[in-house]
Amino acid sequence: MLARKNSYPRVFFFHPVPRFLYLWRFMTYSVSGKAFILITFMCMMCGLLYAQQPDVRLVLMNGDTLHVTSADTLASKVIYQVPGKEKEKSMSRYRVFLIVKGDNELWVYDVDTLEGDDYSRQEMAKYIRGIYDARQNYHTGWLKAPAFLVGGGSAILGPLYGLVPQVVYVSLIGNISPRKETGMDEKMKDDFYYREGYTGKARNKRTRHSAASSFLGFLTGLVVYQQAFHK
């Protein structure tokens, strides 16, 4: 009788315990296995150190929130470091309202007592909240089509005088305060400072979006008139 070439029991290759032992021996004795264990351990330690760092945020005067790894004030500037970057950056402290470090808050906004008409910190917080809500919730999609038509129609006046109707239209749209309260916080919509921030940002969005759509319509109109009347 011919002897079988492979006399190992087949269970060795399919049973999970021997395969686990073989893998453990490879991980602990081979150079590549030790390197893998070391890299995994270092990644775990970095993750634990990062998780223990407090959440640091810069609340800006325009309503934006900037997540950073560190931040502090220095004279008239705020020094901060963004995640993944070693070089520190700076911005004027007049652009920053508040620095949040975990559960602690560092006020950057100061009331000018000489002027006498500045918002207090609480009032400014409501104002900035209104700006933030308007940026997130106030939409101007319905203004783009009329602005585009105004820009396209004004192109018939030429590249110079055609800008006049656009300026007038955008100015009128920008000066109209939003009547709808859609997007406002129900608990704060009656607060004066919150509404001031919300309506101011909403008018700003109306102006910018109307101007962009109107100018796009103006350029489109110039091309169409050029093709239609100068063949």
C-alpha cells in the first residue's frame, strides 16, 4: 500500500483553536507580528489621549463655530491650533465672542463702557444665536428666479446701463426684512436681540443671493442678445 503524502489530521487546519495558536505564535515571535502589535498599541494610546482632551471651540461673532485643539488670548489676538496642524494661527479678538474649553467658558467679548451702547454679553449671545439660526434655517431659493429675470431683462440696456436696474432691485430686496418666522427658535423669536441677529443675517443672505442670481442673469442676457442681434 502507498503511504499518503499528507498524514496530518484535517481537523488541524479547520479547527479554530490550532489556527488561533498559530496566529498568536506568529504575532509574538516574528518581527512583522511584533511591529503590528506595537503600532496597534500606539494607535490605542493616541486615541485615549485624544479622547481625554477637552472639546475646544471658538464661537465667532458671525455665528460660526470653529473646532480647535487649543486656544488662548494674547493681547489683541486669539491664538489657536487646528486639529492635525502643528503651526499656531491667530485672529483678531474682535472676531471671537467666546472660547469654550470643555465645561469652562472664556469670554473674549468685552463691553466698551465708554461707548455705552454696546450689547451686554447675554444680549450679544442672543444676537449671535439669531445669526446662527438664520444661516442654518433661512432659505432664499425663491428669490433666485426673479433676480435672474431682472438681470436678464436689464441686459438689453447694455453692459453699463444694464447694471442700474440690478443695483436698484438688489437694494430693495436687501432692505426688506423677512416677514416669516420660519426657522426662528420658538422660545426666542420674541426676544429683541435674537430677532435683530436673525433678521440682519436674513437680509444679508437675501442681498448676496439676489445679487449673484441677478448678475448671472445679466451675463446670460448679454450673451443671448449678442447672438440674437449681431449675427
